[in-house]
Amino acid sequence: MTDVTKILVGLVEGTHNETRDLLPLVYQQLRTLARSKLARERDGISIDATELVHDAFLRLIGNDAPISWESRAQFFAAAAEAMRRILIERARERETLKRGGDRKREPFHEQIASEDSDKKLFQLNDALDRLEQQDPERAKLVKLRYFVGFTVAEAAQLLGISKTKAERSWVFTRAWLQTEMTNDELE
């Protein structure tokens, strides 16, 4: 059992009450994963890797947050979900009129971000919610791959499935999500 798992189990069972012991053990990995995810986002995003990690960690361990992790895999799956929700919330904020959502930002340099990136993020979020209802394991795989930035092998290890099964699921799930997102555009 790793130190992270021991602390997580201790927090759940009440035998370990110091969440401050957890952050140093997972911080660098969460930060690396957050940077990886943010590298794929469009220009002008209003959050950096440090803030994303801190916000996600506070949601996971915060004041009245229910602690229910029994393993490292569950913790990182919860972190992936927290990061996804934070990025969705930020995208929604950008879309509101109160924050100038009706105005288009144009960066000074010539590489202009895709105008549809927020719309696609919303479509992905909606499709992912539907997938979670049908197949929670595949939804977790997508969250770990897309939002956290894990490789197929890393995600498979955290989910406790074989790399081959994870690869097959990833191929199927990507196609399913693409179909769902395309159907959303047509509606």
C-alpha cells in the first residue's frame, strides 16, 4: 500500500486526520496532469495549472467535502472529475453576457483560437454525462485520459483493468463520443 493510499484510507476511517500530509505526495503529479490538460485548451483560458490543482484539491478535501476514497485510483478519478467540472464552469463563465460572453477575443498574434472550442467542451461534457449513466467505467477512462492526461496504460492501471481492455474501450468510447457530439450539433 502506497503512502497516498494509506493516508486516503486513514482519512476515510478516521485514523488519519491531517489532509496536509496528502498534498505533498500528490501535488507534483496533479500539477503535471493539470499542465498537460491546459496545454490542450484554447488561448485566453483564465486558469493556470497551479490554480486548477488547488481548486480541485479544495473540492476534494475542502471543508465539508465527503471523503470516500479507498485507493489512489479513486482519488485520481475524483481529481479528474473535479478538474473537468472546474474547466466546464470556467467555460460557462466565459460564455455569459455578464463577463462579456457576447464579445469575441482576438489575440494579438495571428494564431486565433477556435471559436467553437467552448461549444465543443459543452458537447463533450453533455456526452460524458450520458456515457456515465450507461457505462461509468468508460466515463472514468475518458476523464483520466482527456481531463487528467493519463496514457492508456496509466488509466488502465488506476482503473484496475488490462491495458488491452483499456485500449479497446478507448477506441470504442472515442467513436461513441464523436457520434454523440455530432448528433448534438445536428439538433
